[in-house]
Amino acid sequence: MLFRAWFYFRTGYGLYLALPIGFASNAVILYKLGVADNKYLAPFFPSLTVFGIITLIAAAPVAILSGLYHMKRTGAFAADAAVQTESNPYVYRAVPGKEKEVMLPLMILTARGLAQVMDQLKTMTPEERSRFEEVLAKADMLLKGQSVGLTNQRSREKSPS
């Protein structure tokens, strides 16, 4: 509950309070220090309101283009997404609710039924049987609330043997 409140606070403060306040304070400071007393720029920006509107019109496309560049052309976003994915517990665990209670058990039952049909038809090779059992073991781990995949491999690597 405390971490959830902290997350909501950071989101609300960063997006809805700090961003507009920071933009407005920068505009006021730039206007007062760089425009108001400048004999060349003052005729183009007769008031802080005009300066703010023009600044917003100019800054929005620059911010959009730099954000697009960040997302598409740099490794920063990919690294951020990789860290977020690795730290998200639901990437390596069954999501509580319908996935854990319905979807995963239904997939397991379907797979076991298919395996029985393949056994009766004698079409499953020993390698396929082994792989099938590995996957079912992982599915059972998910149902028990354990993790599979990358985080599970990391915990095995860190544990003393």
C-alpha cells in the first residue's frame, strides 16, 4: 500500500505539478532575464503572455521530436524497457486472477488431453515427451506462484551449490 501511494505521488507530482510549474518558471525567468530589458527582443514579445504562448508553440514540437528521437533512435529507451521488463514480477509469474485461475489451468488440461491423444496414436517421440514434461513442470510452477524464465535462472545461479 505504501509503495502504491509512493508511485501515485511520483506520477502525480512529476506529470501534473512539477512539469507545468517548471515550464512556467523557466518561461518567466527567460522572459525577465533575456527578453524584457532587451531592446532587440522586447518589440517581438511585448508581454509575458505573448512570450509564453510563442514559447509553448515552439517548445511543443521540439519536445515531441526529441521524445520521438529518444524512443526510436537511442538505446536509452530500449535499456529502460529491458530493466522494467526484468523487474516486473508478472513477466515471469502467472498474473493473479483469470490467468492463474482459468487460462493457465485450461491450457494445462488441453495440453495433457492432446498428449493423451498423441500417445494413443503413437505419434509423440521421446524427445517431444521430454520437452512436453519440462513445459508442464514450468506451468505447474506458475500455478504454485513460483517464477520461471530469466529471474528463475538468476536465482539458481546465485544460490550456493
